[in-house]
Amino acid sequence: MDDLRVHYVFLIFLGYSVLATSEAYRIGIGIADVTGPSVGIPFMGYANIEQKGQGIHLRQFSRAFIINDGIKTFVFVSVDCGMIGDGIRQSVLKRLQRKHQDLYTHKNVMISGTHTHSAPGGYLMDFLFDASTLGFVPETFNALVKGITLSIERAHKHQKEGRIFKTVGTLLNTNINRSPTAYALNPEAERQRYDCNVDRKMVQLKFFDTKNKGIGMISWFAVHPTSMNYTNKLVSSDNVGYASILFEQKMNPRRNLIGKGPFVAAFASTNLGDVSPNIKGPRCQKSGVECDMNTSKCPSNTEFCVASGPGNDIFESTKIIAENLYSKAGELWNSPGVEITGNIHSVHQYVHMPSQTAEYENPSTGERMIVHGCLPAMGHSFAAGTTDGPGLGDFKQGETMPSNPIWNTLTNTLATPSANQTACHGIKPILLTTGEMHFPFEWQPEIVSTQLARIGNIVIACVPGEFTTMSGRRLRNRLQEKLNLPNDDDVIIAGLCNTYSDYITTPEEYQIQRYEGASTIFGPYTLPLYLKQYEKLAEVLESEDLDFGPTPPDISSSVLSFLPPVIFDSTPWGYNFGDCIQQPPASVKIGDTVRVKFVAGHPRNNLRLENTYLTVDLYTGNWTVVATDANWETKFIWERTSTPLGTSVVEIQWHVKPTVRIGYYRIRHFGCSKSLFGSFTDYVGVTQVFKLIKS
């Protein structure tokens, strides 16, 4: 894998012919910045209001792939964010349709979130999901909509003829099941069909132009982007985002800054619901003893049960998992694959899940029954969190009997579950009966997006949440059988896609009420309902004859925000914005970390989309930017030094990697200040020049 760009040599030796021998697709690929407000906004994922952003480690990007067979078009987008909400997708489609009319529609645009837990929240519009971010955050929402749209527009603009290949490989030492006791409840015969309780297959689509030059890649692998845990307060695309950056840096010319090169690599989400990257497994945080397998509680009940690894801290763990993903993707890139040929079809339908029914066969008894969905509700174990991110200490996983009378009283003051709701959710003790709570507006979605796309001999199923390992396997198997596909990996699950409706466990996993089961919001038979719906989509995939379904409520005018605005910025006496108050040393060595500080304004004044808050510049006769705030080796850290006075300081860190060129450097900071009268002023700060020398 010394040079991924020599892939065509392998393809020639393995007998692939030139494009003239087969019909090509038209392929467009684009990337755009979607980084939201990096400070002051709680992150979406761990639902921890204390995890507010304090700067940037890695920027967020949207990566778009357009495929056209000459008649029909399909768009797949992978976004560095927690998940996709229907309001985001609707807004993106409205923007696209103003310019392109009916070219891009609900039917053929599929948008999937990577599920990083280290990016600003406040954009889903459902009350429960935005509550931990102090309500709706327009800056986050608009950054996502603008960036996703721009990535699709760039892909549209750069369409060219090309070919697509699929490769599949096994990746070890990168994921574990964080709820193995729930997985073990699935039928033994079913479990014996698989060698592990997580999916270890990586499925890759690779895109080439007519000159056999690689132009893009999507890899799907089941792992949560939670290497960066709830203690992290810097915006980060986590392990999958850094894997994308590594692959793009390898494939793009060195002169291209991150997010600016022509080659785009997405590491997209799939059925990651019960899958953790913290492969050392869970331990009690202080004592180091093993946690209880069923409840994820510690013997003393005074410490959290937290999973970690493989590194010694969250940054090292993120880097190791990202490098594993990147290395396996590189192997697949340089391996022969199956060419994707054939027509494109896509279907989409909104579904009201509580009113759905399906026939279900109990695997233990063989009994067949008609099952139905429930109004949304969250169980007590939802509040316990996971071993990737523990929740409230009063709760535990595996809670099938409500054991805390104080919390029962508190939640019942919001809404008491009806008798029908309690019966519908079965063994789940209901903490929040969200489907029966309508103030101030919808708490969780009842109407979800379901979508299926076929590109020749592969199918992509866009699912509105987090399918567990076995739930994903059942969906793949069902669609493989329905569509008569040769392999189960011909069905790709795109997770956290179009709508977010929490988790989807199997009915068996649901019975133990781990976090995933407690967060399966439509009741114990959610998965059978989805299996029936995706079978329905498969039946009409070729004809594409399907009604729109019920229209989701538009609650954009009802959303609330309790997030205070930036009032004003000021500087200490005798200083200006951009003044460097901590200079770098005159000389630094390879392996050092350079730390500088500037008098700063509030970063929310200007998100600097498609831009940066910092640059590291090398002098080569002219100053050349060699790193920005999107690079792994930089950190942008903001601190409000006085709220009453409105003063702030920015610290910029640059870790000097061994590959960095010896020479003269400087660091710049770009910002924007807000006056007490509401006007904004851009500024630039520059350090003194320093010399990088050999160690």
C-alpha cells in the first residue's frame, strides 16, 4: 500500500479491460465543509449538556456521490454529524429543487450521518433530541444544510463517465459488541451462522474515471464513532472522519489542503447499533475491576463502567481505529473487485410506524402472530447510557422493572404512560412516553423515512436509526432473498439515514432492556415492521410505483432555542484582536508541540465554513499554507476569559510530525469580533517566525 494511486496496475494484471468494453455510469463526486459552531454548543450523541464545544480538532465534511445510468440518477451523501433529521433532508431537497427542479427528489437522494458524538447538536427539531443542546441551534442546522447542498452541487458539476467496483474484506481488532448479553438472546441456530457477535466485513465501492484513475471511494464498516468519549470538547469527526482524511491525503496531491482535493473518501455508517470501537472493553473507571455484564454497573456503585481502548487516551484510540479502517480500505482499493453494472432504481416512502402491522414468528415457540408498532417511548435503561458514554448514575442497563420511585414520579409529572402504551411496549418500563407528549411540540418522530436504491447488482437500504448487528443481518438476508442477490454483502445498510428514530434491536434483544432495547422506540416488534416495509420497497424497486406515504409534520416554526447569543467581544486594555500574547520559541524540533495564544473574538461570530480559524505556514520564497484547523496535528482551543468584559483567548497547538519539512514557519489566527452595537469585524493574528530544525 506504498502508493494507493497505482491501483490500475493491479486491475490490468487481473484482466480488467478498458472502459470501451462496457457501458459506463456518469459519476459525480463532491465534498464540502459542514462544521457548525465549535464553541458553546453541547455536542449531539452522549446527551451530556456539560459536553460543550471549546474548539476544533477535526472539521466536519459532507461527501456526496452521484451516479447516473443515462436515464436515472442516485445520490448518496455521507455527513460527519451525529445523524440526519428529516428537517435537514427536506431543506437540502428544497434548495436543490430550486435549481434542478425534479432531478433530485425524495426518491433518489439518500443522506446518512457518520454518527460522530463530537459535533454540535441542536438541528434535529424533535424536542427530546434537541433538549440537551438547549433547544434548536440555527447555526448548526444552517451549516449542515448549506454544506450538504454544496457537496451535492459540486458532485453535480463534476460528473464524468466512469466505472464502479465492489470489494469486500474482513477487518479485525477494530470493533466489539457492547451489549453481548442482549446479542446472546438471539436464537442459537441463528448465532451459529456467524463467527462473531459483530460484523467484521468492510464493503467498499470504488469509483474510477475513463482513464482508470480513482476519483472516489465509500467504505461501510460497523463501528460507533465513539473513540472520542464524553470528556472531549473539541469538534471531531472521530475515527471514521479521520480515516476519510487519511485516505484523501494519500490519494490527493500534497498541495491540496484537507477538504479541498478532487478525490473524496467516505467511511459511512451501517448497522453499528451495538458496536463499539473501545476494544479493551468495559471496566470500572477507578478500580479497574470488571463491570456487571447485564447492568454495566460497578460493585461499589460509586464509579462508572466505561469502555476504552485500544490506545492510552481518546486521541490515541481514535488514531488507531482510524488507521485500521484506512489500512483495510487501502487493501480493498488495491484488490480486484466485482464490477457494478446495470440500471439504477430508487424508491422512498414515509411510514407512520405506530400504525404498522406485520406477521411475526416467535423463534422460541414457532407461534405466528400479528404484531404492531407503538407510539414512541424510552425505557429506564436509556437514561443509564452505554459503556461508551455512561448516563445518569441512578440508572442501570437491563432495567425491566422501574426501581426508582423518585424518577418515576418526576417523569410521570410530564406524562403518565397510558395503559395501551404500557402494554404495547411490553417488558420495557417506560421512563418517557414521548409519543404521548406533545408540548411544546413533537418529542420523537412517528413518521420515518424508508428508502431503497439499486445500482446494478448492489442494493443500499437507508435505515432511519441504529440497527444492531443481528437486526442488520436479518434485513440484509431478507432483501438478499427477496431480490435474488448472490451474496448478503450485495445489500449495504446505510445507517442513521434521512430520519433519526433511535435504535432497532431484534425482538429477542429487546427482552433484556439494555440501552439499545430501551431506545427501540416503536416497541418490541420494531424490527419485524421494518423488515416488512423494506420487503415492500423491494417489491416495487424496479417499477418505482409507490405512494409518498404520510407527510411528516413541519415543526420548523415551533422549535425553541434557549441558547443565548454572543453579546459582544472586547480586548484587555492595551491589546487588539489578533495580538499574539504567547509566541512560539525561536526554534522547534520534530516531535515538538508548538503552542501559541491570541487575543480573540467569539468563534460563533463567523463559522468560517470552507475556511479555517488557523493556518500553519511554511516560507519557501512565499508563504505556503501547510496545515489548517482540519488537520489532525492541529488543535484550535477557545476560552472566554471574562464573560462580563467579553474577553477571550485562543490557543493554537501544532504537533510537528516527522514528515514535516525543515524550514521557517509562522502560525496565523483568523477571527471575527462583535461590537456592543452588533457590528462584526474580521481580524488576523500572526506569530513571529520560528525555525524548524532537525532533532
